[in-house]
Amino acid sequence: MDCFPLEGLTEDIFWEFFIVQAFGTESSSNYPDLEDIGRSIILKLKGSPLAAKTIGRLLRTNLHASHWNNILHSELWKLEQERTDILPALRLSYMYLLPHLKRCFSFCALYPKDYRFEKDTLVDIWLAEGFVEHASSIPAVAVVQQYFEELLSRSFFQKVTRNKYVIHDLMHDMAQLVSQDECFIIRNADDLRTIPPNVRHLSIFTKRYIGCLDLMGLCRYKKLRTLLCSKAFSKGEFASVLGSWFKELQHIRVLSCSLPMIEDVPEGISNLKLVGYICFSGQRTFSILPSSFCCLYNLQTLDASACVFRSLPCDFGNLISLRKFRAKNFSYLPGEDSRMQFLRGKRIKVLKYINQIQGNLLVKLPGLKSKKNIDLAVLKKENDLYSLHISPLAEDASYEQEQLEVYENLHPHPDLQHLEVTGYRGADFCPSWFLPANLANMTSLIFEECHNAKKISLPRLPCTGFRSLTNLYIIECSNLSNIEQFLQPCNIPAIKMISIKGCQELASISAERFGGFDFLEVLVIRDCPRISWQNGLALPPTLTSLSLVRCGDVSKCIPDCLLNLSSLVRLQLVGLSGTTFIPGDIWQINLPLLDYLEICNFQELRIVGASEAIAEINNVLIDRCPMLQELQQPFSRGDVTFLWGIPTRLLYGVPS
């Protein structure tokens, strides 16, 4: 299919796009003085949608003439750039950020252009750097997450997939401009000669060879607080490099490096007294972390997701600031005075102080083969254990019955808040302890890759339901066919999010009863092609996000299920069969708050009504609808078709 590169917008279309960004839901006609100022401002934006969006969002923060005039008459408009004349507009939006947001954004110059990063990773790094202005009544992580969302809402970041974000090229230019003395990227050996002497944040993103001596030379930059190394170096050279870094760079707060060929983590890591974030990437098995590692009292995050630690040092519990610990597999050799004890061999000894490691720590149970190998009573006693991930690692089917006995006898503590079950091998997940009375505080429940399970149910006993459960995830349970009995409003009355993905055999979910979920806000059903919608889909007015992706013939549900969803903000409909027509009154009357609309891969869809109403939605994507014949669109230019709010997006498969 053809792609059409988009140039700057025409004046009228650009103005209409700008006022949506600047006034939001407000009517610009209520602010005639601001309209006059706004028309002067857009002359400086050169028809660029990115500039209009960032400056518009900045103007929206204060709908007063003094604020708008300050932006109009800013000296920053006079700045000239060699490659682009819209960068001053972007820098102006940066200058109006609060100081803590400036610090967080400028740090991102450490990433190369087009680099995709995860929100959680960046938030953890910002926390380790000390960028948060912490209010004691609000958790620091919640504050920093709000920083991220603020930058995202102002278009400093762009979301590209569910978990990945990028920085627009021009925004990246601006980040490098404002952080040129503090952040630096090494792309080849020549860059080593141009590192600013006072650099604080340094990254190595290169596929080219950089010698051991050159890497050791980084030790001269004593002010370094961040060192990100994406390249995997050979065993012989990088072990000595790490030893030098640990010895000389004692102000490091964030360290990320690949260790595919390192046999042991150097003892000198204890010199990094201030480090708050460590990431060891690359698949590697370590016999044990060095005992000196337990002196890193400021360490908040240890991310070694692909690494195996055969043992953890006995003083691991001394890591009093540790909030997250990710590893592929680990065991723990307990000592007499240890504050925290994990797993040793095939036997659980004590699970204690788990919440000091991570609020959502997922505890895997390696070698879980028989109830004889596990101290079953210990879990029920552990009131500090509030997040548990049960994941048998043995793949031998001969142990199936023994593992079911283990599950039956687990009996988690009633204060447990998060339960994740991976790889359960029974046909029906219904251990006797899986009752609302035993899990009264459980807020999150995940079933993942339980390929033998055919249903999830509760014993048929009078119960009041899991009254605290707000989040339910059922993922990649390939033989699951029926969750009708569990998925009842009486069983999960407080549920806010239901996400069901990759359950190829799932047929029965009682979707017609979903309207009884009085607090449901998010519903995601993805890649479940056999679901029967014969009885329809009823949805509550509390729903804010609906995603139906490749889940069969929903023609009996659409458009009726979309009626009166007065709170819906996000609607994603992808790969659904049977639907040929979506009437216009859906957008005009029933979805007043809709901000994001995605209609993709509808092979039979012919008509989408009320294009004027669709044009009022900020973000719209209509893609791969080959039969679509009627979509009158209010803004067109030549052969390129636009929908309101997405002038930089390309539309495919929509006949002009």
C-alpha cells in the first residue's frame, strides 16, 4: 500500500488544529482576545503540527492574555537554528516546564534518536537519580510517574506501542541542546575525544569496537552519575573495565551494562555507595552475587531479568532501599542473622520482609515438584508477603499430579494483595483456598500460560465475592474454554479492569452480563477468536477504555454495545468480522468524551457515519478497511486525506 509524506498544513486547517490543542474542550469564541494572539503565534510555527501541538498544550495551561502575550513576545523566537526554524517553538515549550520536568526531560538526551524506551524503566532511573520532589503523603514512584505523564501529554514523548515510547527527532534535538554539557552519547571511538569534561550522564550506543583502555579512560570523569552501556564486550576486557569503573566512579547512581561473558560480578561493586539503579542485561548464570553487593544500601532497583543467580548472599536483606528485584531464577542460602530469607534448593524456609524488596515482587518457586519438598504452612503465616507469583519451573508432565497437590496446600496469607499463577497444569483452577473469605484483600489476579486449564471456577458455596479484586488478567491460556462461572458480577463486584488475551479456545464468557460490573473501567479482549457473542455484549456506563481485537464475529454487539458509554475515552476495534456499518449517532450522542478511536482490519466494513463528529475526536486511526466506501472527511488536500486531530498520521486502505 502507498504511503504519502505530509508537508505543512494549509492555513485554515492548521488554525483549526491549533485551537483544539490550545483550548481543548473550551470554545475559542469565548476568548476573542486569545484568538487574536493565537493567530499571531501560529505565524511563527511555519505550519508544523508538532510545533502547534506543543505550543498549543503550553498555552492551554493558562487561558489568560498575559500568559499568551508572554509566549508571543518571547525572545526565544529570535533564536536561529541551522537545520530547522521550528526548534525555537519547541524550546519555548521546554522553558515553560517546571524545573523538575526540565531535569527529567533533558536527561533523555542520553538516548539516541528513535530509541524506544519503557516508562517503568525511565521512572526507576529518575527515582535513582533523585529527580523527584517528594511529598511525604504521596509515594515517590507515583510522583515520578506523574512527571512522565505530564511530559507525554505535552508531546515531549510519543507512545509507539503498548509499553514503548520515543522522542520525536526535533524534540531530541532540543533535549541535546539544553543538556549539551551534562549528557553525552558515545557512538564510536572518535566520540571519546569530545566528551564534555563535566559530563554527568554518559551512554554508549555503538556496534563498533571500543578498546579496553578507552573504556577505562572514562574513569577520569569523576562527576559521572549515569553510565549506560548497551554494547556487549568480551570476557577478558570487560571484567577489568568493570573493576576500574567500580573503583573510580563512586558517584554513579545509575549503571546499566551487558554481562554475557562475565563469570562473576566484581567485589568492588561495593564502592558504588550512591547507586540506586543497576541493570545487568544479557543471559548469564552466576554462582552467587558477591557479599559486598549487600553494602549497596541506596539500591532501589536491581534488574537482571535474563540472569540466573544460583545463590544470593546471606546479607541480601541488608538492602533496605531495594524496591524491585528482577531475576530469571534465584535461590537463597540463609544465615542465622539474615533479615530476609528466600528459597534454598527445593524447600521454602521463610518468606519475610518481601514488601521491602518490591511492592509487586513476583516470587518464583524453582523445582516445585512435590508437596514433600515445601513447607506448606509458612505461606499462611507470612503477613508481610503481599505479592506472590507461583511458577513451577519443572516441565516434566509426570510431576503434574504432585504439583496440583502443592497448589492445593499453599494457603496464602489472607493479607495477600497480588496473586499470579503461571504454568498451572490442572484442567480447572479451583484449589480449596481459592475463596473470597481466604483472599479478602486480593486486588490483582493474573493467570498466565496455564495451557492445561479449561476453566476457572469457584466452589459452589454461598459467598460474597472477591470484594477487593479490581484487576483481572487472563493471558495465553491456550485451552481455556469457559470462564462464565467465575466472570460474574457477584464474584468480582469491585472489578475495574478485565484483560483477556491469547485464549484461542475461549468460547464462553457471559459477555451479556458485563453491564452488571458497576465499577468496570477497562475491558480488553484480544486474540480470542472463538468467543460466542450470540447473547450480545452489555457494558456499564463507567467504562473508559474498550479494546476488542481479533475476537470473532461481533456483528450482534456493534453498535448496540457502544450505546450510552458516556465515560468512554478510548475505543479500539481491530480485526472484527461481520460488521458492515457503524451509524453516525454513536459518535454524536453516545460517546461524548471519546478521545482516541481506532478502527482497523475490518474486512466487511463499508460505512462509518457522521464524519463531522469523528473529526472532533483528537486521535483517530482508520486502517486496512478495504471495503470502506463512505467516509466523508472534512479536511482534504490533494490525494492526501486527513481526519481532525491527526494531520501527521497517514491513512491506509481508505479510498479517496
